Amino acid sequence: MASEPTTPGSADDIFRLQRQIAELQAQLAARQQGDADHPAQAIDTGGGAAVAGAVNAGGHFIGRDFVQVINRIVHHGEDPAEAKAVIAHYLAALAGELAGLRLGEIDLSASDGRREPLQLADVYVPLATQLHIPQEMTLAQWLQRSRSAVRNARAEMEEKRATRAVPALEALAEHRELTLLGAAGSGKSTFGASVLLALAQAWQGHDEVLASLGEQWRHGALLPIRVVLRRFAEQLPAGAAAHAGDLWDFIGRDLDASGYGLSPETKRFVQRIARDHGALIVLDGLDECGDDASRQRVVGAVRQLMRGAGDRCRFLFTARPYAWPAGADPAQGVYALADFDDGQIERFIRGWYATLVRRQWLSPGDAERKCDDLLTARHRPDLKPLARNPLLLTLMASLHASRGRLPDDRADLYNDSVDLLLLRWNRQIGADRALLDALEMPTLKLADLRETLEELAFTVHAESVVADRDLGAARAGPGDAGGTADIAESRLLLAFRPLLGGSWDKAAIVVDYIEKRAGLLLGQGERHGERQFAFPHRTFQEFLAACHLAARPEFAADCARLAREAPGHWQIVLTLAARVARSERGATAADELIGGTSIDDFRREKTPTAADWSCALLAGMQLLEIGVDAVRQRDRTRAIATRVAGWLAASLPVPPADGGVAARQRALAGDVLARLGDPRRHLLEVDAMRFAQVPAGAFWMGEPDDRDAPLHPNETLDYDYWIAEAPVSVAQFAAFVTAGAYSEHDAAALRAPANRPVVNVNWHDARAFCAWLTELWLERLPAGWAVSLPSEPEWEKAARGGLQIPRAIRLESIAQGFAASDAPLRDNPLPRRSYPWGDDWGGEWANAEMSIGDTSTPGIFTGGQSPYGCEDLGGNVWEWTRSLWGTDWQKPDFVYPYDANDRLREDPGAPDDVWRVVRGGSWVGLRADARCGIRSRYPPDDRFGHFGFRVVLRSSPVLPL
């Protein structure tokens, strides 16, 4: 179990500091009114230096070393007492806002007001980005290497045998301006809150807290500043350009409206300290700033702020992926957050239950049993995707701790969470009655209140439509992060009043309970002269909106209309609504999104647009949310699934230039297709694998600037062979494992969608697959032929093409048999081509540098096909070859020219201390790795998430397997 955290800043610390500040403010106010003499008093410093005697009222002793911090940054001539009091009050308010973990109160603390609320520091798990770099390289070193204008091919090889995910904290330390992109509940806002809280605590005298920001943090105790961009955008005059001054003015107004008694004048101190001392300014939620034009105005103000705020200031920008269409670009400081991995999930669960014991919410024995049970449950196939999302994992832990069970799917998880949050209002706590008792309406039920909230959620979600027609909002995880719309008190009163017999007083009671008790709505302070409220997270707003949508009589037609109006904005609502509506009505809505027609019939009338492809993707996601098994139970819904799958398969090779959607969304479509039923049998069944014929003949091999592997004409490949059009897939490797032919594989190899390339396989795994396939096809292969890994020349010729190539000779399946090609040969127009598709890098020709963040199913980058029609030879997965490198990773024992008939350099019996060559680059790497002539090397027992393989069919006398 996790140990007691040492990070200060608990609720008691914050409340104590706020009491001290209130006393100091009173002293300051009295002095400003002319009372220069103040009585001495004793102050409890809450763990700082003990003050047993009198304290001069002209100075302020706050926390442990806080007064020293303030003294260091106060200008001569400025009233130090005022500066201390103002900044202390500001920091206490900010810490109080950030420290609490509101979702931790969902159920456990609701029934017992004596329980101490959970704090962010109790359960926070550091986040990682999707960027992977060599294990022993720092991010700074990696960025420096990637920025180098001259890049030696050998220097591009992974110097270290393993890679690591870059922590978000390391990225924050490295970039003055960091942009984090993340899906709903991915934790980007919480990440910003955790960093700001640590800095606030450091300013309060807890310097040791800076260690929590990582060893790369070299920027000291920057002043923490938080800006909710949605609120800033709402206050901008229509049409006017926004400037840095507008942002600072908003910060002042927002502090005044925070509910913590801060003055707009606080901005003056905050702004000056930021300029002179340095600040971390977190600009949260660009995606919630309205349409694209509104977002651009906000970005303009932020850019101006960054330029003028001073060199010591640093900035953290957060956004949903659709609000940043360019995607992740680490070289420019733009990173995508990764989902939780297994280690992070386990750390969170253990920390969660350790905290419940420490806070005396559960007994040690009960907590240990529940912890073990949840650690086991997280491996359930239906819960795995949810557990990787920090928000949903928090809900899972809350429900599990209180109920001892977990819902079966996402919609049920949300539904149970909503019910628990509603119950927060209807509990008797102390002298306060339960809400329904206070309303004194015997026939009223919580379900009635919920229906009102569902309609309200739908309305406010519709009003906050993000007018982004690109399905850049389609999300690879269980939601996309962002804020919720604020709901004014007057609007709540109007919404609840009809339900309560038209009584304004009873509606006010409901709003009062909402304000006092953390539940399904949370108070947001006062703005525009009235209290504001919001759902705890956008997820709840979207789920409740989905419930309302599913109950509408024109549900299917409404789904189609909303999908075309703003697909990204409505994606989560539409998918959850299909699940709430159940199989028949939900599948009907999915069918409506594709017009109830197959892609072939549609194309006979017109050409699909990006909006059509986007709707097809949403339809597929709706069917997955309903459940594949439920959809397949009836002929009608099964036919709908087949039509949708046809649309998804047709969408994969269509780039934006041809009316398609972005590569990231096509990759998501491939994953949806894998679960729905991919019609491309050649990616799922071993007997349906497709092969391209590569005839004997000369080709160019090597790299111009590589001393050990220089570019040269190779004439030693004097035999025909057939190479697989695509890497071996997860489904095909699973068939090998299921056949009982192999048990040495890593379980991680079978976790990705079935139609993606298999990864986490080592050289021995790949060779074992080849041996199994040779035996399986023994009677189908020509006499003396076998299945093998390709050699380096076999792989490179397939990628680059020979000096002459045949016209599209394809073996559709192994059952067709083999025949010599009589198709005429034609000259290869680019015999020395750098990439499989030509000499120039194309952004839509390979997975590398596409911000997909993982492997992708073949068929997405058809523009990147090799001259023989092979897919994904560059930039999806590094592919094992049977060729040897040598025992020194820095210098190969086997150099060029390469003799394809040299048995020593392809000896399958070589010991494991001899490294094997891999080819092709991967989604982890950069474009240089995807070049035809680039060779890397690894020990044969290494397994990584970007290592796969493809096979060749060839005459075995050349070499054994």
C-alpha cells in the first residue's frame, strides 16, 4: 500500500492559513484607516516557526518562510505589508480551490460529515505523454538531436535498447510554452492544478514541495496563475481582437468573482510579480472557447501575453485535440497526453485505498480486500479502456469502495455515478434534512429532478456547440477533456420551478442544496451578479444530455442532424445516447447516420465528403457503445453493422485532400472496424494473407552517407520471392498462439485491435510464427519453399523496387497457388528512391510523425505503398529481418556490399549476443527512420511496442528458416 504523503497543503493547512490571512487583512484595514498601533497577538503558524509571544502588527508572519519569500520580491517603495497580505490571500484562495478532490466525496464522505475530504495530493498519479524517446536520453537531448540540421543515419538508430514515455512534468520543465492535448478525463486540467498547487505551497514556505515537479525542474518557485479560457472568451466583446491587456483585466475580474474575497486590485501585484519574479501561467481549456474564430482570438491574446509577460514566465496551454488540428509536435512544445498504463493504474488504486485507511474511511482489512479485488477487476476486457482514463478510474474506485462492485460498461458507470451524486443532495447531514424532505412534496422523486437536469444538460451543451466541422474531435479514448458550461442561478430556478408546482421558494431550496453540498452540480462562485453552477466534469454534462436525447421521439433523426452540425462536439453524447436507447433504437440511429445505405450504393449517386465519413465513424462508435454482441443478435441490426463496417473500410485510404478525414480519425476508424468486424480478411486470417511477387534482378541498396552501408547496385538477389503486403496482424499472430504452437509470447502482443500489426514480439517469436506457417501451408507451398523472415536485401528491394518491376502481380491468397509471372517488366522511374513511395516525405504516406500515437491498421496510408504494392513498409513498425548485425551495436560486423547468398550473415543459429537487423522505422520515430536504406539493430530477445514483422515466401535452398 502507498505510504503517507509528505506533501503539505491539506484542508486543515489551507483553512488555518485562510484564518491567519483574515486576521492580517483586518489589521491592514485598521492601519489604513489611521490606527497605526496594533495590539500584539499570538499566531498559530500551523507547523512553521512557533510564535509564542507578541507579533508586531506592522509585519505579517504567514506559514513557515512565506514572509521571506514575499520580502524578496517586493519593490522598494511599495507597501510590504499590503503586498504580503494580498499575495498571501491570493495563494491561500488558489490553494483552497486546487487542493480538494471533489469526486472523492461522491459517496463515502457524504454519509459522514466528520470524514476528512480527499485531497488531490492523496491520489494524484503523474501523467505521461505519448512521446517515446530512448530510455537513457533526456528530453532536452532528444529535442536537440531532432533539431539538428545534419543527421547521420547511424546516429538516428536507437542508441539505447529501450524507450520510455516522456512525463508531462519533464515536458513542462523543458518548454517555456507547453501545449497539452488530451481526451476527456485524461487529466490535463488536473495536471495543471497539481503543478499550480505545488508552486502555491512552495510560496507558502514549503520549498521541499518543488521536488515533486521532477529533477528537471530548474525554474524555482514561480508564482502560480490559473486562467480558465472559457470564461475569458465569454467576456470578450463580439468581433473585437483580443489582447494581452484583456487577459490581465480578465484575471482581475475573475479573482474578484472567485468567492474568496479577492479584490480586482490583486491583479496589480500578481502581474508585477509575474514580470519581475516569474510565474507559471496555466491557460486551461482552449477547446471550450466557442467556434474556431473565437478560439483564434483567444490564441492571439495568449500569444501576445507570452511575448510580453517577461522571460521568467512560463506557460501551460491545455486543449482538446479538435481545438488543435495540427496535432502533437514535440519540437514545437505540443504534446498529447497518454492514457494510464498498467503501472499508473495500479499506483492509483493502491494509493486510493491507502488514503481511505489513512483518512479512516475504511478499516485496513476491508481496504486491503477491496484493493485486491479492484486490482483484479481492472483486467476485465470491458473495464480496461475505462481504467486507462484517470477520471473514469476515479469513478470506478469510488463506486467500488462504496458498493464493492463495478458497473459492466461505461454508460452504466456514468449512470451509477449520477445516481450517487444525486444522493448527495438527498442525505440527512447534521441538522440539514434530506432534499426531498425539505421540499415536502410526497410524490416527488429524485428521478424527476434528474430528468430536469438531463434536459438542462442537453440545452446548455447545445448552446455551447463548437462549430468545428472537422471530426478532429473524434476521440481515441473514453471522452475528450474540457470544461462544462456555467449555469446561472436564475436558469436553475426556471428549470426546477415547473417541477415544484411553480414555487420559486422550493426551487430556491433545490439551488441552496446544490450550493451547499458537492453533488451533480457544483458552485462556481458569483459572476454577473448571480451565483454560477456547473457539472463536476464535462462527462456528466454529456451523459445527461445523452439521456435526454435518447428519450426524444425523433431520436434517430436528431442524431443525424447533430452529427452533421458539429460532430466533434456531439460525439460523446451521440455514442452514449445510442447505448441508453438500447439495441434497436440505437442501431437505427447509427443507420440514419449513413443514410441507411451501403457505401457502394451511395457512391453510385455521389462522392462521399468528409462529413459523410465523419458520420460513418460516429455510427460505428454508436454500435460499439451498444455492444457488438447485442447488435449481432438480430438480423436487422446485424445488417446495419455490416453496412457501417463497409463505410469504415472505405474511409481508411481517403486522405483529407480527397475529401477524407484526418489520419488520426482514420486510424480510429480502423480500430472501430476491428471490433465491429473488418471485412478485409487478408488482415485477419492467415490463409487469406496477400503477397506481392518480387522478381529476381538488380536494385539499389543502402544509404548515400552511411559508411558501413553505402548506396550500391546489388545484383546478388538472383531469385524470385513473394513478400506479404502487410505486416503480420494481431489476429494472425493470435491464430498461431491459439493453435497451441507457441507459449513463449508476451501477452501484450495480443492486446491491440485485431487488424493492427502485431507488436511486442521478439526475433524468436517471429521465427516461430514462420515455422508454424510453413508447416500449416506445407501442402500448398511449391516444393522446397518455406515461410521466412525477409533478409535485408529482400526487405529493401520490396520497399525501393528493382531497376525493373512487374505490373501489380499479387497472390491474393495462399490457396491460389504459385505461378511464374508473365506480366511485362517496366522500368522503375525512381530506382534509388529514398522512401517506399518516392524521394520526398509526404505527411499522408506513413504513420511516422502523424500524431496517431500508436500503430495503425494497414490501408490508411495507401499513398505510401512500395512499387510492388506493399503497405506500411515505412513508419508503422520496425520489422525484424533474418539478417545479422554483429555483437557491437555501434559498429556492424556485416557491412555492405551485401551478398544475398552469403549464408554467414543470415545464420539462424547465431547466438543471442549477435544483434539482428530491423527495418522500416515506426510510429515512434521520425521520418528519417522510414527511409528504404535505414537499418537498425537489436538483440533477438528484445520486445517493444513498435516492433513487428512481415514474412516472405521463398525457395528454402537459399537458406533454412
